[in-house]
Amino acid sequence: MKTKSLAIVLAIAAVSVGGAYVALSRGTRTAEFEPGAVFFADLGTRSGSVDRIELERNGKRLELARAGGQWTLVTSDGYPARFEEIKGLVSGLAGLKGDQKMTARRERHAELALAWPDASGRGARVRLLAGADVVTDVILGEERANPRAQFIRRESEDQTWRVLGSVLVDIEPRRWVEAELLAIPDGEVRGVTLNGLHIAGEESAEGKIDFKVIESSPLVAATDFDWTPTRRVVALRTLPSWLSRLELDDVRKAKVDGDGAAADPAISPEFDMVRGTLKVNAVRDGDAVWISFEAKPKDGAPSAAEINAKKKYPGDPYVPDWTEFAAKHAGWQYKLPAWKLNSLEEANRIPAASEQPADPTAPTVIPSAG
């Protein structure tokens, strides 16, 4: 009985959806529309003139601009952008092909995620500009599979369409820049200092690096922070490998002296490595943490060419030229992803009071039988 009822419900639902789709898609062929034709007919020839891109989704806005052959992320203080991502967006739009004419009723735009402004975050707006001329201004809506398709409309028109192909509009800055900051290989880090704690590594006969806490180390200043046994265990687990995958969420120009907050010693580690040293200066700005770097190479350090030759993909381990690294990142601050900040703060979040020994003079409390 339940199976029969479910079949009836699904059948009714299918009819309802089908009816809604028919209502949205009446009038497939028109004189100005040919299914299978390139939807933005002139974008292929004008794409080379595009020098600014504006993206909007869910109340957020991102802008990219080209000057002197270099694309930058304007909304992140002009940080260099990845041309591959920009090329992918523009070529993706240029490759869309008309498939079906949909509704021209404004009150039905939301059903296809084509209403604008759109508070739901389902739709996105893309503007391609060449100087002051608008090359393309389009609202991209929901996607469909089998075949891959997307609903779309020009911002100045109420007419909507289904096109073959789809374009992803990612509004997060990390998508448009080189998000990877470091991917330091195992064995490169030999020591870490943080907030009065000094961790040092020793290489065993098997080539493994074993880390331990150095008591009363002259390399760290005294601190009021209580490095309890549990906190030390967590620090030994998290800090030596912290640079193995370091990425950004956003980027901005570093604030000049007197304008910015001081680095927080509780989350500003310094790393001693085989081929260089790296100090991470972390500052809090509201709920976010932004980091900058002070990097120096070590004289006479062994070459990292053999290690770096194995790097083929983002995330593969490598050792940067620390002089070039310092120059590349000078004057910039990078927003830490939440998961990376959590690993840095994990030891700090352990309550010291939970490890205090019991007071031997305290009276023994015997619970009542009731």
C-alpha cells in the first residue's frame, strides 16, 4: 500500500514539475534564437579587449582588472591574479550555446535563480568590461545535468534561456589567486619557538626527526603562558608540521607601522629549517587572523633542487628560495583559513586548570547515599 501511495505521489510531483517547466519554457524557437548557436555571439571576438571583470553573489562582490598585461584582484588590494582562472571564466561564457527559450515573466525569475538582486545566493552576476564599454552583463542561474546546462539571462532583459554548458562563479578570493603559500616537506623543519616554548628536532640514525621540548631554552623569552604537559603534547604534534600545507583565504596589503595591530605572540611561531628561517607574524582583526612573513636563507645550506624537482601539483612538497619568498610576500598579509588557525590555537584552548594536581589539604567529600 505504501509503495502504491508513493508511486502516486511521485507521479503527481512529476506532472507538477513538468507543468512548471513547460510554463517556463514556452516558445522555444524565435527569429533571433537558434538552438545550438553560440549564445554570446560577439564575445569570442571581443574577449581580448576585456580589462575588467566584476562578480557578485550572495551580497559579496569581487573585481579583477588588467593593467600592463597583468591581472590583479582589485578587491584584495591589487594582489596578482591567476590568468588561468580568468581565461576559464571568459572562455566558459564564450562557449555557452543556446538550447531553449524560457520564461520572460519577471515574477518567475526566482524559480530559475535568475532574479536580481538575489539574496538566496543561488544566482550570480558577471560583468565583463572593456574600458567603459560593457561587453557582457549576465545573470547566471541554476545548473542542470544530463546534458550539462544552465539557466541564464542578460541583466537588461527579462527573457530567460537555458544554455548548454555552465559557468561556475566563485566569489572567494582564494579561487582567483595562488592560494598555496607553502608546502614544506617532512624533515625540513628542525625547530619551532612559540610564546615561550622551544621545540627542537634531532635526526635519528634512520633519518627520522624526533622533536622534544627544550627546557629553559635561551632562544625564547619568558612568558606567563603555562605550558602544561598536555599543551606540550599538542604543540609537539601540531607545530613541526604546520608549514606542510599553508594556504590563504584572502590577501590584503600589510598595514604600515602605527596603523596595524601588534603581532599576537600566542599565535606567531618562528621556524628554524635546514635551508632558512621563517617568522610568522599573526595579527587579529575581528574574528580573522592575518599573517605576514619574515624569511631568511641560511648560508651554505644544501640545495633543494632534488626535492623541488618532484613537485608537479599544488600541495606537493617543496622548499622555496627564501630570498625570493621574502621579496614576493613583502608588504602583504594573508588571512588564515579557520582550519589552519584552529591547529595553531589547539594547545592554547586546553584549560590549564584541568591539569592542576589535587590539593592534599582539601577535605574529602563523601556523597550521600540518597
